Amino acid sequence: MLIKTFLVQAFSIPSESMQNALQKGDRVLVDKLTPWFGGEPERGEVIVFHDPDGWLANEPVTEPNSVQRFLSFIGLMPSSEEKDLIKRVVGVPGDTVECNGTGPLKVNGKALDEPYVFPGNTPCSPDEGGGTFKVTVPDGKFWVMGDHRQSSLDSRYHQNDKNAGMVPADEVVGRAIVVAWPPTRWSTLPVPDTFDQPGLNAALGATPGVLGLVGAVPLVLWRRRVTARRTDG
């Protein structure tokens, strides 16, 4: 268990909700250490988190073979019972996040320029199922959205769960910081400049969290598997 907890662990989740930042077959390195020392996610970070309240309840579970069971035992793959997701943080405690019509997405009244949104998507979805909203993020929770906005069942579509669509801090595994595989896609996952714009914190009277500080080790290997249908993950 020491290896699984502190060295390398792989997570495999079906989704297309983070395209184009992440693609089918990508493996990302996840900073797990910083949260253990009180750090919290910042706006714009891509995070891995445990299913907060049945977001993946309808996802099929594939029975692992003997090799997969062995890799799970030594910590290189998750058990078949583990369900984790990956999304981008757009709201931290105290933030007011809102979408109306096709957008733009606003945080504390500031419109976000989001070049990472999947081509052809609009920043907001003009539907009554959760695409139009205005929420204030409570202490200890985060509002997350996928980059593939019209194919992501994220915080917007879970506002009736026990967390009102928010992700509790204690469900966050860590921050995805590097696309490590395949080699042709090696790249970092920095916080987009739009989250550094002047005045974003003014109405909040607070500063972002500190997840991702220098010295955040060890890293976790997280494998993201994508399916073509609209699901969450």
C-alpha cells in the first residue's frame, strides 16, 4: 500500500469532456503532495477528483483481467471500483460563477476569454438542464467545468446532488500538471492567462489557493481513456 499511496498510481476514466487539452490515450502526471499540506486548487487548474456524488453512477464497469488486477494491486492501475474524474476549476470558495445563453462564462462579474474551450463549442450552453446558472461557491468546495463544454456533464448538471454540483476539497486527488504520454504530446498544463486578469479577485477579497507550488512531489500517473458518447469523467 505504501507504493500505491506515495509513488505512482494510474487512473483510467472514459470521457471526452476535457478535449482539446487532453486527448484519448493521454497520460498525465498529477501533483498529489501539495494538497496534503493544506494547498487548495486554483482557478484554471485541471484537477483529478473522486466522484463526489454519483456523477459516474451510470458508467459501465469493465471486469479487469489478471494482468490488470496485478497492476492494480501494486498501484499502477486503479481497482475496478475506483471512479475518478478530471475537470478544470473555474470557481474557488467565495467566487460567483455564472453563465447565460452561449456565454461568456463570468467569474465575479469578469468575462473569461477561454481559448482552451473545444473548437465549435460555446463557453456556455443555453439549455434549462443546468447550462444557465449563477452560483456562489461555498467554503471547502469548487466549481468545475470541462473544456468540451457541450459534451461535459460537470458541475452545471449536478446542482441537485448533495454538494449542489460542487466538488468538496477532500475529494480532490491533485492537480494535473504534465501530459506525459504519448511523447508526441508532451506538454505542461499551466493556468490560462484569463484567470490572471486584473480585478478577478477584487470582488472576492481573497487570493487563489496554493495547489501547484514548487516542490510538489511525488507525481501520480493518470491515464485518461475517452469514449465518443456524452458522459461525465
